[in-house]
Amino acid sequence: MSTTYTIGQRVRTAIDLAPGWEGAWGAPAGTLGTVTGLPVGQGCGYGVVLDGDPDRLPVALDPHEFTGA
């Protein structure tokens, strides 16, 4: 079954997210966030701003990498 998320929806990560570069912020599975962008094409993820991320930039997550909160 496919799940669709909407902008502003609260979600929870289902996987650990390693920092993307040295000095970047990482997040453990279970981190809450807010959907800020929808997929724009095949293979594109949702934009999600994670709670606690100091730069407040969205990460791209596939639907299997998070769930509704």
C-alpha cells in the first residue's frame, strides 16, 4: 500500500540518518519532523525538516524512511 503525505504533516523517521558531511547534524530513528516539500518526479523524496536540526534545511526522504507521527 502506498502512503501519501502532505505539506505540514508531522512525521517520524524510521531509519538513522547519518550526517551528510563532516560537522553536519545526524538524527536517530524516531526523530520527529515536518514535511515541507513533495516529490517532484519518479525517484524523488519528500522534503522533511527534522526537529532539532540547527540549519533547518530539509532532508530528502523516501516514504519507506519515515511514517506519520
